[in-house]
Amino acid sequence: MSTDQSVFVVDDDDAVRESLEFSLKLAGYSVRSFESAIAFLDAMVDTRSACLVTDVRMPDMDGIELQTELKRRGSPMPVIVITGHGDIPLAVRAMKAGATDFLEKPFTREALLAAVKRALDKDTSAGRDCAESDRIRERIALLTPRERQVFGGVVAGKQSKVIAYELGSSPRTVEIQRARMMKKLEAASLQDLVRLAIAAGVNT
């Protein structure tokens, strides 16, 4: 497969950056990678028909600061942030700031390509986004009060044992409520839950 769409990769970890570049090139994308947010900004790249994949934790300027700077410069380029385990609150912050998606390490090549495809998909509109938000709110309305509390805890990055302690419940009960909540929301992963929460305007 070949495409005229570009993907920019920003990550200070050489091994991760090279792995991302290899996977994306293999999928047919034009790829340029940078070891820092500053290097990327200094390159003055053409951000049309492109998306950015950036680590959220980097020295000098992190992924969220890079995303904010791109917005300040008027760039419409979609941004995907990469987070480490336990960085879900950072992922939520990034998506509230306008990131289109996030990937939690370790992630598969399939998850990477799916996120990039979503980011580069131009077949979106304000009307569609509004309708989707309404559908998400309808699904959230199906949750019981306790499932809604579990939902809020999960997208805030809390582990089941922490949620259980805060709710005066057991981790096993929370896991059952989490499974029911994800089924009602038609969510297959934590990333899905965060996207749903942001799209529906749920306070996390």
C-alpha cells in the first residue's frame, strides 16, 4: 500500500522512534521522525494531510506542550499521544487539549495503524461529531449510579483496588461492574473509555 499521507513521529527514545518509523513505512506512509519536540518545530514541516505521533513524556518540551504550541500556530494536524503505564490522567489531559487519540505502552502495530487511520480520516463533520456525542450520552445513561462511579474512576486512571477502596467495595465487585459498564458502553479497551468520556463531555 502506498499513500501520499504523512506521519511525523516525535520521541526521545531512539528504539521506540525507529520501531514506529519502520511500522508506519511498512504500511505505506511517508514518515519523518524527530528526537525532540523542539527539533520538530524547528523543521517547519508541512502539516497538511499529515498526523503527529508523539510521546507525552519528553525533556524540554513534552507532548502536551507540543500539541498546545501547534494549536497556537494554527496547525489543524491531528495528534496522537503515546503514554506509559499509569499515565492515563496525562492522556485525558492531552485529549481535552485536542489530541485525537492516545496509545498506552505497550501497544501493537495494529493499534498504532488503527489510531493513525482514525487521525487521518477526513470523513468527519461537526454534525456527525454532535450525533455521535448524543449516542454516547445515551449509552452512558444506561449505566447504574455505581457503574457511572466506576467509569469515572477508570478514566481517571485509577486501579480497581483504589476504586474499590473509595467506594467501600471489593476489587472483585468493581471488576464485575467494570465489565458490565464496558459492555453497556460498547467499549473494548481503556482507550475506548477515555474517548467516550471526552466525546460525551464527562468530567474526569
